[in-house]
Amino acid sequence: MIVDGVTSFVFHLSTALKEGGCDVAVLGRWAGKGFQSRLRKRGVKVIQCVSPTVGNMWFDKKAKEFAPDVIVTDSRRSFPLASRLREITGAKVFTFFLDSLEKTDKKGRDVASLIRYSDAWLSAEPPLLEELSRIETPFPKFLFRRPLKGLITPTPLPRKEPFRVLCFGRISGYKSSGPWALLRDANELKKKISSLEIVFVGGGWRTVKFRLAALRSNMAAGEFFIKVVGTRTDPDEWFRQATLVCAGSTSAVEAALAHRPVVVMSGFWMGLLTPEKLEEAFASYFAERRGSIRVKDHPGLVSREVLKVYENWNDAEMEKSTASVRNGVEPRFERESAAVHFREIFSEAGKQQNVSVLP
């Protein structure tokens, strides 16, 4: 239940299936602040408890009572639980690959187990599906896009001043190199952009480090212009306040859907997302998978891009570019057809064909 990329995908998928007429439950170990309240508001049943282990007898009981036709799992953390509940409920297991096949050395997550206990493999990205197609399986593999459109509310692009930069995404692992670079250069950037405000939204074990650094920067500037707010489960209000968003992966997609200009960065770098860069963005999943530049190897890269956007800001041109990017992104993250597509996959998976299904 902890807020990260997998849990976000579960939220996007479960609510889309519920809207499409499916009976949906999300089951997992309680981990504090998460999407539980938003799931319940959208009619999704939440089954959770405190548990030191991935599975337990109470989960077994609740899963059996719910009697699912399909258990949806990611290929890593939750897979051992899904395979356990498969034996108890007799449901099919759809395994989603949200990253490349990795960390398969752990018991229950090895490739043999991923094949043995799955009835279909799915991925949201064509490059990942192509990787999976090289592994022989007795079941089909499918492309299933993230059903994001409609969860984010687009709002009019604000004026340039005050210049509010939202750094959005989980602060952990290699993904934190971009946000950290921006925070490190914040005081110098503030000298050049007097109206600058920076907000970091996203949890992770580095949050304390960010808060201490922000405190030092605010004290040095004599102004509280940096906020580190941690985990937030609904990004809409933060997008509404932002002039520019710095983000990568799904967070960058959400920013584009919110009708905001986006400096795309994760471990890798793309810079300001323009209509001309859209195909590159899809191919790298918005700087998540690959890129010619790593942010950590280029000090000052993020702050220079933010300053460049500020200095070159033109309301009409930025509105045109942002609208074009949003129009290019929306069709690949449709929501209305998600439940229909899911039912089609369920039917196809029942045929047990060794095929990869691409659009």
C-alpha cells in the first residue's frame, strides 16, 4: 500500500476497471499513508492488515471470500502473494511488468516461478513487451496502457510570475538525482529568478535529507521559498499551483495531462518536453528507461534548463506547446476502454496461446 510506481499503477488500473463495471478489490499489507481513501471513494474494496510477511491466513480467507476471476500482480514485490492466492482461489494471474525483467534471484520471483504461476504477462510499454517476447511461455503476452486520462484535471496555464516549480515524484534511488541537483542549486537560481518558489512532492527515504537541505537554503536566502511536503496521494492541487513541473516516468505523464510544461528527468535527462520530443519520451518512458545523459554526471543541468524556460517564457508560445504535448500524450493513456480491453485479454488468455499481442 506504500505510495510508489507500482501502487500508483494499481490505483489507476483498479479504478478504471471499477468504472468499467468490474468488481474490484485491492489487497495488501498496510503501510501507512496510501491510496486507500481514494480507492474507497471510487468503489474499490480495500483489504489490508499489518503483517510482517507478504502473505498470511487472514489474506487467504479474505481472498477466498472475494472469489476473484483474476489476480493482478506486479512481477516483483507482490508476485509471491499472488501465486499463493492463486492456489487458494483458482483465479488466473495476470503479471504486469512495469520495469525490465530484473531482481529475479529472489525465491518466488525467479523466471521459472513467473512462468509457472502466471496465466498472462502484460506490460504498459512496447519496448518492455518486446523484451518479454524473447522468453518462451505457454501463455500470451499483451500490451495494456496505463489508464491515466481522466484522473488528472487539466487547468489553464498560469502566468509566468510567480515562477512556481513543482518537483514531483518519489525521492528514492537514482530518480532523486534530478531533484537533488535542483535543490542544490536553488539559492543561485533564486538570485536570477526573484519570484522563484520550489515545491518537492513525493515520499521516500531521502525525504529527511531534502528537508534539512531545504531548511539551510531557506535560511541562507532569508525567505521560505522551498517546501518539501513528502507523500501526497492526489497531485491535482499541486499541479494547479505549478508554473513548471520537473518530473520523469509516470509523474511526467501526469504533469502533461494536467496541462503543464514539463522538464523531463529521472535518472536520465530529456529537458523541456516539446511536441518534437514526444516519440523520444514514449521510447524512453519519459527518461525512465534510457538516455544519452545521466543527470548525476552533469552538475547544473537542471537549474540551467529551469532558468532557460523562465527566460524564454512567452505565454502564447508556451500555451501552444503545452496543449500540443497534452494532445499527443492523451491518446496513449486512454481510460474509457480499459475494462473492455481487460476483458478481451481475459478471454484471450484462456486460450493459452504462446503469442505476443501488439497493437
